[in-house]
Amino acid sequence: MSKVIESYKKGWQFLWNHKSVLCVIYIINLLLAYLSVGPLKNYLESAFGSSTLAKKLADKFDYTIIMDVINNYGVGVGVSLSSLFTFIFIYVFWSSFTGAGVMGLVKKRKQNPDDNFKLVQFFIEGAIYFFRFLRVSIYLLFTYAVVLFLMFKFFSKDGLSVFEFESEVFLINRFWILIILFIIIAFFGSIFRDIARSFIVIEDQPNILKSNIKALKSIVIVESIALSLINLIPLVIISALYYLLRNVLNEPFIVAFIISQIFLLFRIIYRIVRCASFLEFTD
Amino acid sequence: MVFCLGTIQAQQPALSNRVANYNMDINLDTETKKLNCSTILTWTNPSADTISELYFHLYYNAFKNANSTFFKERGVPDWLTSDIDETCGWAYSHVSNFKDDAENDLSASLEYVQPDDNNPDDQTVLKVTLAKPVMPYQTQKFTFDWEAKIPKTMPRTGYNKDFFFFAQWFPKVGVYEPAGMRFAEEGQWNCHQYHSSGEYYSDFGNYEVKMNVPSNFIVASSGVNVGIEKKGERKIWHFSGHDIIDFTWTCSPHYIINEDNYKQTNIRLYTYSYKDHLKERYFPTIKFCMQFLDEHLGTYPYKTLSIVDPPIHGMFTGGMEYPTIITSLSFCFFPEGIKTPETLVVHEFIHQYFMQMVATHEVEETWMDEGITTYYEGRILDAYMGEHTSTIDVLGFKCGNKEFNRAEYFSSDSRKLAPNSAKSWHYKHGGYGDIAYNKTALWLQTLEGLLGVELMDALMKKYFQTWKFKHPSRNDFIAIFNEGVKEALPEKYPNGLDWFFQQVLFGTNECDYKVKSITNTESEAPRGFINNLDDCSAVAATLKKYNSQVIFQRDGEITVPQNLQIIFEDGSSQFFSWDGQERSFDVSVATDLKIVEARVDPEGIIMMDRNLINNYMTVQPVSGSVRKIVGKVLTKMQHLMESISLLI
Ligand SMILES: [Zn+2]
């Protein structure tokens, strides 16, 4: 278990020594999000023109105003939403790249601890492992799709015709069981992903099958689960605090924005520390 | 053995003219899904005419086969009838042994007629030719037997598993309209076929109904339960309903009953055990609603109100109104923020006033029933649960009842398919819900805005009090409002409100006013010959700094008087009125302060205005506000992207 704690500590050390990586990931997140809302901004500016109702909507959610915008200036909504989805897709690629960059960098730094760190190394390492990482992500995505399909089959095994049901209670129970099951599967899925990625970086083989098989064997090891949990616990606590704060405070927009950015930064930190600690652990 | 539940209804003074009175003995066969019934109809001729025919609704024949008008109008969605053939979910209603009080057997005269569409396959209206006419204002008794096969999961009625719901189910006599009543120029029967939309129009009367059901079944019904008699494996439930226009009942072995009271009314909630917790939502809501209507319109005079929340396999009966019994619709997992149960009980209870007590014709004038109900639904729910939270309040998504219905109306592309005055079956290609419900609610809200809520309430109360236990038409509604405004607002509306009703009831036009532009031009000294012909040089004059102008525009076809507001840079305001007739209207002022903002309808009283965004204009840029809105979306997007990358 000491290896788990040691790996976790090293994950934080890595973050501390490579703060610029955190900055890059955050800035790219912000940039992509900014670009994604561009069409929405143009659309809203043209819809509101110079209507003071824009201010009312800015202050709080207002269904009437939103629906009047959609009903009277509707065409832009679809365009704006499709742009959001496009950027989500791009970000999935970017997150594979950042995982590759972080893990590659951890390995590089372990091999040459005295070299000066240059940010470009993060991008080089990211490029080296990106496609292999992406393949892991695609396998995982495919697995989740199969799991969800099976879950749906289970959920609807007695049909979905409401008139056949005695009551909806069993549907709800089934739904919650499946949600919990999916969370467990996603938990082990993420352990698999991070260990598989670690093996890919450590062994640096073009074929990732061996890494995946080794990772599959490692996901039920207590230490892997412990490392994943140690990483997750602070995230869960901070998420809970964030949602609590958001509900309790009726803060002005700028304060809300800053709190949200701090929370986002922490989520990125979680991802970096997790990647680094899993590589340390697997190595 | 006979024992009584509650008190037997004391003989009350009649609230209505009690034209159609029924005594029914019903036997329910839960195995064959059949009803057998013997009926005594005591019918009074309400006119000076001699009546030699009776007309009856046989609603269950709408489900006899796919050739009925109801089916042809696509009244039965496919998802309701996916197993209709394999389970033989079809139904019928068959009348036999029809006799008058002289024991004349009239069965041979029974004939199906189709007054609306000449569809020969439609058997939802039965004509009986009388051997002994009913003389003016005289009463005659008729007896008949009647057998029905109960439909399976049809709209509003039928059975599924061991849940039974009987709505629009018994042979119900039509309404004889004497000359001068509603639109009748001479005495006439009003008995439409059963159409896919709209049901109600019947005469008031008393109902004495005995239901013979298996002993483990619990019955909920219109009227008051005055006794239960046990007979072997069966029980006979006796219900008595006075001064009501229809009679509906339901039974199931699984009902549990919760009770509460509002004044003299015993409220009973019939539901299944896994939904028992919803009583905490139903009772406070219904009591608030009853109090609101009590104060605003008049007292609910009946001793009972039954609320049925059907099980999931009985949801085809949910969200309906019947005399003294209403149905809701819920799922046991509904969070508090989804206000469907509250919305439905409020809506359906309002129908006790509009369609049941004020017995309008839902088929011919749907808006007087569903539209007025939707208007009060908005008022009551917004008052009870907040104007931005009374429909949904979940995870930051908030929406009030009035705003939900308004948005639903303006989102519909069927909203101009017919005027409000259309009959229910004329909404052939859609628009029924949008127009009959939501459009009416919108223009009633607008009327409330124009008249002020106090006058609106006073006139609605007058309408209710004048027409309760009667059959008004739109002309009666309009007359109450015309007289009322001429009296209360003679200067504002000297000719009444015909101009308003003409537009909203009989037309499909829409309303949209906007602020077109604001200009602040710096004043210039007058030039040319001003004071005399000897000197054309500029004269010194006391000038205001700006000549400012705001142009207002009417983009819609509907015209409504508008209040206008202009706001100066120091925050002060000036108000103007515009009759709203012309296509555009300007307000020009000489001022030392720039106009920074202009509003048409600043109080937001014209809720039928299609676009509220353009009612408000400022000369200051709104980009800061847009940035703030976009900023909120941006942070959500940031977190969403990060969440997805967490998973894969
Ligand atoms: Zn209704």
C-alpha cells in the first residue's frame, strides 16, 4: 500500500514541477469553450439587438425570455448547439493527447531527472503516444456502448409498454441498480484506461494489445483500486463543496465565474495527478 | 347487510333544473369485461315544444370498430391499441327493451344517426322515436336495458388488468335546446357524435347509481356513497349525485383511500399504495385551489370531491374531469420540482366550475371549457407555487405555468389553423390544444391586463354566478363583459369589448408590438425668417437640448391599446398611450435629458404579444448582458468537456 501512497505523492510532485502543463490544459479548455460559444454569442447579440430583456436573462434564468428568443429568432439555436457538440468532440481528442503528454513526460523525467523541463516536451510526448491512447479511449467507448446497450436490454426486458406494468416501482429500482452498476463499471474502466496507458508508455510497443491485456489483469488488484480511490476522494469532496457553495451563495456573476474556474482547475489537476500517479504506480 | 358510509344526502334544494335524471342498476362482470344495466331515465321537456324524439349518446360505440368517426379522426393513438385485436379490446354499447311510461316498447324505433358527418358506420348517436310525445314542460319516465362491452385502454375509459374506469360510458340523453337558448333559433336537439376531441354537453340531473362489483373491489364515483350492500361474493355500491351533468366511476381491488376536508366537502384521494406519499402534495394543492375558487367565483356546493390517481397501467384515464370526481396522473418517482400532479388536480378541479357547474358545450365552444380552465390554472398555480416555478423547478431549470403555456402556444406551428370559435372536430389538422387551451388563456390574461385584475375577477364571478347550472354560449360570456366594462370603464371602453372578442375569438391573427427606434437629436437654433421678414439671422430661443423621438411599431394584425414608457438618462420616466391602431406611432419630446430606454407595454399586460424581446429597447449596448449569458454557458461547456474526458 505504501507504493500506492508513494505514487500518489509523486503525482502531486509532478504537478508541482510542471505547473505550465496545468496552465496549457486549462487555457486550451477555456479557448475551446470560448470558441464553441462564439456562434451563440453572435446569435444572442442579433436576437436581443438592443432589448433590455438581455439584462434580465443575464441576471437569472427566465423561461419566457429564452422561449421568446427561440420562437422569434429560432434558426440560430440549432447552429449554436451543433457548434457546442463539435467542440466536445474535439476536446475528447485533446484529453487523450494531454494524457499521453503527461504520462510520456513522467517517463521522460524519470529517465533524465536532471534535464531542464521545456513545455514543448509535453507536446512531443503527447504526439508520440496520442494515437495509441486514442485507441484505448475508443475501445473504452465501445465497451461503454455495449454495456449501455446491455443495460437498456435489461431495463426493458419486460417490454416498455406502460400498460403492461403493474407499477413503475420495479422500473425505478431497476434504473437505480443500473446507474450504480454503470458507476462501478466506469470506475474499473478508468482504472483499466490508466493502467493500459501506463503500460503503453512504459513498454512503448506499437501494438497495444499486450498492454491492454496486462491492464485488464491489473484492474482488480487492491492497490490499483486504492490508487484510483485516493485520487477520487479529494475530487468528490471538492465537487460536493462546489455544488454546496453554488447553491448557498447568491453571488454576482464574476464571483461565480471565478469559483467555477477554480473548480475546473482542480478537476484538471485531478486528471494530471491521476495520470502521473498511475504511471509511477505501474512502472 | 346494509351499512352506510357517510351521511345519506339530506334532501337539498335543487341547484339546477334537473332535466335528465337517471336510476341505474349496473352489474360489472370483470371476467367478460361487460356491463349490464337497467336504467330509468326521468326526463323533463324544458321547452314549450312537444317532443316526439329523444337522442342519446352511445359513447362506447366509438370503440366498436375502426370505422367510427372517433377512430377516423385519429382520436385513438396507435400506442393505446397495439394489442386491440389480440385482446379484443373493442367495445360496444347496445340498448334494448326501451319503453316509455305507458309501457310502449320503442325498441323497434331505435336508429343510429350521424348529425355531424354522415358517417354511416358511426353509431354514437341513437335516436328514439316516441310513441307518446313529451308535452311542454312535462316529465316522462323511460326504462331500458343496456349492455356494454368495456373497451381496453381507450382514451379516457376502459379497463386494463384489474383497473376499471367508466367515463363517457352510459347511454346519455342529449340536450334539447329551446328556441333562444345558446344559438337555437327554434327548439332543437343538440347531440353530437363522439369526436376525438371534446366531450361535454349534457343536462343537469340527479343520479342514483348502484354498482354490483366483486366484493374485493373498491369503487370511487361521482356523487356521494350512500351505502354498500354485501351479497355473497359481490358488493353493491350505491352512489347518489345531485345537480350534475354526468356520472363517472372507477373500481379496482387496489385502491387505498386518504381523506381530508375543505369546508363542507369531503375530499378523497384514491390511489395505489406505492403512490401514497403523493397525498402530501395533493391535499394542500387541492385545498388551496378550492379556497381560491371559493373566494374568486363561488362555493363548490357538492359534499364530495374524489381525486383518482390511476396506476401506470391505467394512465389512459389520467388528467380528466368529471362531476365531483377528477383524475390526476403521476409517477411515484416524480420529484417535487416536477409539478404535474399539482397541475392536473388544479386543472381538473377548475372544470368543476367551467363545464360542470357552468355547463358550456365543450364540442362546440371548447375555449369556454378548456380555455377558461387553463386561464385559472395559471392564476392558481402561479399564486400557489410561484410564477416562475409552478410547472418545473428542477436543477436550476425553472418554469411557471403561465409562461409554459404561453411558450407552448407560440412554439406550435398549428396555432393559426383555426379560430377559437371552431368546433372541436374542425381542428382536423391539429391546433386543438394550442388554440382551445393556450390561446384562450393568453387572451384572457391579456383581458385581465387591460381591465385590471379586480374588474376581471368581478366579471368572471358575475359570469359564474349568472350562468352556474345553466348552458351559456360565448354570446352570454361576451355580454357579461360588455356590460361590465361599459359600467366600470365607460371612458376607456364606451362601446364594450366587441372589438377585442372579434379579434381573439373569431380570428387567427397575432399580436406583436415593438419599439422600433430611439433617437436623440441635438436641438438647433431656428433658422430662416422666424420672427419678422426683416431679419433672417438666427434668433436666440429657449431651447431644450434634444429633440428626441421614439417610434413604436405594430408588426402583428391584432390591435390592442398600448401603454408606452420612455425613460430618460436620469432614470425618470414619461408614460403615453397609443390606441394601437396605426402601423406605427411616434412619441417626440424636446428634452434636456436623452431618452435611454423605451418600452411598449411596460407592465407586461399584453401576454398575447408574440415577441416580448422587442417590446424593450435601450440605446445603451446590451453586449455586457449577452457576455454574461454566454459566460454562464461557457463555464457549463468547460465542465461538460472536462466531465467527458474524465470518462474516456
Ligand atoms: Zn381540461
